[in-house]
Amino acid sequence: MNGRLKYINRKGNWIITSGGCKKWKQVIDNGIFHLPSSISKQISITFALLTIHLKIVQQKHLIVLSGPTAVGKTALSLQLAERYDTPIISADSRQIYRRMDIGTAKPPKDILEAIPHHFIDHIDLEEVYSAGQFEREALCLLDDLFKTHEVLLLTGGTGLYIDAVCEGFDPLPTISYQIKQSVRQDLQRQGLRVLQNELRHKDPDYYQEVDLQNSRRVTRALEVIRQSGRPFSSFRNRKTTPRPFVSHYIRLYRERTILHERINRRVNEMVKSGLIEEARSLYPLRHLQALDTVGYRELFRYFDGDWTLEEAIEKIKTHTRRYAKRQETWFRRSDKWETFPADATGKIITWIDQKLHDH
């Protein structure tokens, strides 16, 4: 073929221009090629080139499914994974740890075996893991999975993990030894309540979202604040880092009274399934960051003799409801989420199908 062959993508339409003295244009829609008879001999060459170009620019899609704890993300994610033939990438900062099964409401083992899940049982309890690490590992995984999938599913309730993958983070500063010691000593001498108040004054946005009972997350935020002089939340990229995929955000919701009933019922089911025994087996490791979380923290206080078992269980319910409220606060700070009732599966699938078609 003489001359030049170039392509221009205009919302799915391909305009092919061949150079030389005689120029021709041909619009190709949806992969159906109508070439002038004068160049019929060039059909096979043109088709081969266009196939390559179409594969190169074919858009990849990441469905992001989230919502507060106990809203019903797991059940819907299984349906979506089956419909769109996709593995499930978990964005849950607690299910990522091994051995914390009942207390983090991991999917049953038969489900994990039937549908590939990533970032569940990913690391040991002794490991310290950050949203930045999750970003790096998840992006590498997505790059690999997108080689064989057009659509992937990211689901979970950890907002920082979702932001990290879809939008990126500004690099956090290196924390000096003096700053780390200062925050640690304040925690030991003055208690968590004082650090919570400091966080509330210096970064009210993050204060509304973080698990305030998780001392490691509170102290980490204050380390960054004291080191940089900036709110911890300001290190989230104000300008989204470009990603080689399009994200479609779905938020599930239920009425507050219904959600609270589901939380209470789920805690009762966890206790019946062996949560107390699981927590007791982990009690010698209670100093680890991973176990400074709702469901285990309260039972450790029961083992210490501070609370009765009934009090500890009620504390778990109360703290889980508060955590759900903070998750809702995180959702409200952004208008990127399309909100659906948790039982509106048909509407959600229709919306996803339309998004995939539009792109």
C-alpha cells in the first residue's frame, strides 16, 4: 500500500486516511468495514492493521463496589463476578490479614475457591501494611488481569484503598525518629483520647473517617501531620493520577435502622460461629497493629476482665455502627458515586451495562 495510513479515534468511529495525491476517507463503525471497491485488494492489509489498533486502544473497565459494613457488598459482588466473568479484588484492610476470619466477615471458603479473590488472606498478622503498598500491588495485579479481562471488580469498604487504586496518593513524608517517639510517648502518657482530640483539631476531615479506636491509624496520621505541618487528608491527590482503565463507582445503601439491625444480627451470628474462640486464639498477639480493630479489641478487654461478655458484644455492635457511619461520611465527600439500594440488583446491572456500552 502506497502513501500513509493513519487513524483518528472519534468516540468509537475510526477515520482512515491514505496519503498521496488521491485521498479517501472511510468511517468504520463497530468494526464493520465498508471499503471502496477501488481498494478491494487492500482489504486484508487494512483489516489486519485496524484489528491491531483496535486492540491497542480497547478500553478497560474497573467496577468499584462499596458501601458501609454489613450493607450487602459480598452477596452482590458474587453476582457481578459471575455475570461479567471477573475475579474479585478485595479493598478491605482487615480481610487482607490471615487468621482473622470470623471477625472480619470473610466469604466462606467454598466461595473463595469457586470465584478467584485477591487480597484476602494476603499477608500475615505480623506484617504492617499501608494504603500505598496496596496501591502498588493492586495496580500490578490489575495490569496483569486486564490482559485477559475487559472488566474487573474491586469491592470493599476501605475508602483509602479504593482512593489509592483509582486516584493515587501524594507521597507521604519520611517520619523522623523524634516525631515517632513524641507521638508514641503522648499515647502512653496521655492516652488515645488526647490524640483523638488533636486529630480532630488538625484534620477534621480524616477525623470523620478514621477508626478512632484504632490507635495505630490515629498515631500514623498525627506523625504525618506533625512532620509535614499539613493535614493527613491533604496527601490524597487533589488531581487524579491517570489510570489505564475507567472506573465506575457504585455505592450501596440501606436505611439506617435496617443497616443497624443487620449489623447487630451479623455480630450475633459471628459469636455463634466461634468469634470468641477465634479472638482467644489471637489474644497472645493482641499487641499487633492488625488486631487493633473492632471485634477483637473488645473481646480482648473481656479476656482482661474489664468487661463482661455481654458488655463486650454490645461494644462490638456499637463500634461497628459508628464505623459504618464514618464510612458513609467518606462517601458523601465525593460525587463520583452512583448510589443504589442494596437490593436493586437489576438496576445496578443495567447501569453497569450502559456504562460499558458508552465507553
